[in-house]
Amino acid sequence: MSDTDSATDSDSTPSLGVVGAGAAGAAAAYALRDADVDVTILEKSGGVCGRAATRRRDGCYYDHGANYVKEVDERTTSLLAELGTDGLVEIDEPVWTFDGAGEITPGDGRDSTKRTWSEGITQLAKRLLNHADATLHGRTRIESIDAGETWTLTDTDGEDYGPFDALLVTPPAPQTADLLRATDWDDERRSALLDAVDAVSYRTIRTVVLHYPFRESYPWYGLVNPDYEHAIGWLSREECKPGHVPDDESLLIVQMSPDWSAETYDESLETIQSEVCDSVATLLDDDRYRDPDWADDQGWRYALPDGAADADPIRAAEDDGLYVAGDWVVGEGRVPAALWNGYEAGERLRTALK
């Protein structure tokens, strides 16, 4: 498929440009997998699935953004099966809670089934795209958008993509807002959409990954601090995911609280590691956790949206062929939220591009 085909000729195949290969963008492409639409995806990073990201080191796979996909409903369960059950794994242990004083208590027992893959959660987008008929351009950062009869995208190297009959933009709201500001499009509609996107605020999360040459047994997979009164917001054991960590080793995913993360966002791992390890050791009441044999980190400036965008200007923009999608559109920072919001945008695009 050519990424420069256009439907400016009434006999040509309709074309769609997608900015971002996260869960929303990949799901939109999947929704159009059997439609007569040329889909081109432009992704700024070298990987896919956005915050549902996986790294590999020293025989370990670790999900350092989103931790798993919850089977929140039957359609999610069915979709994961459709994408292939090879390598699809379940996290058996539950999520417990802890308070600001570090007191750990069992959860309420209402855990949904938690899924990832033996090769990491990024498999979600990889498998969606494997089933989709789309052209993917990685390491391509879109800088500006030109609108007219069609949509043309320009990257930071000055290369153009398109023209496209419709455009789907899926980055986090602040990055989508930046693109809208750099878009030559109807001033009134752009202004209304920009106001809606700008209104979405985010929590910043810093993830610290800690590896140890021992494995302790606990009755839980993850611990969450629901009252945001502890320096740690989330702690989980990657060894609970089949295929992720070699035997007799442990790998902790420590996601610090939004306030702590925002305050230390630009500090180096070397600067913050000791404080994080001390917090972990205190929470788990085990001094061995003060001394990991290796560590990694990742800052997520736009990790979790605090609310949903106003739907009216979003849907009005679709009349001009401009669509947006992501967890921030529905106001829920969860993988299924981004997944299904993108899929539903794809379904509307299928109808619009007939």
C-alpha cells in the first residue's frame, strides 16, 4: 500500500492518516482491517502501543507503563482471543492496597482478569497491527497539519505524508493540542476543539524498575495506594507474569505518586534511586530491597488523564474529517478505554469513508 495515495479522485481508494501507534491508533486500524481504506500510521517512537510499553533486559521482559489489560467486558475477552492466545498469559495473584502509613491490606476480591503476554504488553498493538492492513512509519514525529479538501502531514524533517481524506490524531491531549495549534484548518472549529483538548489535565507518573537476585513469596501481585498519600502509588511483581522473569529472581515495577513524580521528573535515576529503594524496603519491611543489582526508569509526563474531553466539539470536527481518540477522550487512564475509543473511531471512519 502506498502512503501517498489520495481519494481526491472519486474512483480512488479512500485514505486515512493516523498520528500515533498506541492502543487507540492500532485499534482504529484494526477496526478498518477489512474495509476499503488505505491506512497510514505515523509514530514518533521506534515501537508501538504508547504507554503500554515493554522493555527487555538480562532475560527479563517488563511492562513499565501500563501493567496489564483488564478483561473488563466480554468484547475485550473476545478481542484478546481473536488476536491469538499464543503467549497470552494471566496474572493469577490479586491486587492489594496500602495506605499513607504503608499498612497493606487485602483488596476487595473484585479483580477483573488481568492479561499480558509472555513477551510484554506491547504485543497488544503489535497483534492489532498484524491483523490490520496499514502502513506504519516509525520514528516519524508529525510537526504540522495542513487542511483543505484533504489533510497533509509534515514531519520534523520536512517530509510530507498524504494527502488523506480523513485524519485520526491519538497522542495524549497536550500533544494533540500542540498539533492543533500547528494546523491550518477552520479557525472556529479548531478553536472549539482546542479548548476541549486543552481542558484535559494529566497526572505525571515516574516508573522505577528494580531487579533483585532473589525471589520472595507474597500473596499479591500488585499493591496500590488509592488515597495518594504515599510516595509510592503502585508496586508490582513482574515475576507474577509467566515468561517475564527468570526463576529465583524478582523484578519490581515501582510507580511513584503523581506529586512525587512531578517534583522529581527531571532528576536522574542515580539521584532518586536510593529514596525509591528505601520506600520500597520500608513498605515491604525487608532491607534487602534497598540494594537492587540493577535499575531502570521511565518518566510518563502524560500518564493518566484526570477527566474526559467535551464530546461536542470532538464530534463536530469529524464533519471535516478530523478525528481524535485516546483514553483522554473518555477520561479513563486504562488500556481498554484507549483501545475501544480508538476502535469506535475506526468504525465511524469506516462509515464516513465509504
